[in-house]
Amino acid sequence: MSTLHDPADTDSRVLLLAPDDNVAMAKRDLDAGTELRVAGKRVTLAAQILTGHKFAFAPIAEGDRIVKYGAPIGRATAPIAPGDYVHIHNVTSDYLPTYTLDSGHEFLPEAH
């Protein structure tokens, strides 16, 4: 069950889109070691997070869903600690393959 968060409990340098999210987005470039408060939790960034990119503010176990906009966007391929950068190196998409617009052929993402 989600609980609404007080915007004052989240640093103004980050965007938390929905109360059930486990990742937040940087509103500006943030250096590794930056300390933030997200949904009332203290987080220290493990790596540089560029504007618009995601980082975890709660622990995410391997296989757990990554939640952004209140919806699952993928699954963790490795454990992700609070403050870790969240991107294609540690997330796999849950989206189904799609078809290209010009040829109608199925597009399959490359294996990693």
C-alpha cells in the first residue's frame, strides 16, 4: 500500500515521481559522494548521476522490479544498493519485443 510522501522529505535536486518508486531521477548533474534525502531516507551517491538519470534510494535485490512513475520498468540483474546508478548495466527491461515501424519485423534487443 502506498503512502504519500511529503515533498519536503525529498532533496530539491532530485525528482521522485510516485510514492511507490524505488528510484529517483537527478534534476541536475550530481557528483559521486553527494548526500541527499529522498522520501525521508538519507542516500549517498556511489557514482556520478547525470541529469535525468536514475539512482536507487532503497535496496533492490537481484530480480526485484525497478519502479518509476509508479510502474515497473524492468528488473534488477544484480543487487542495487541505495545510491547506486540504475541503468542498463544492472537492469533488464520487462517490455515485450516490438515491431519496427518501417518493416514490420520484430525487433529483439541484443543479448548482454
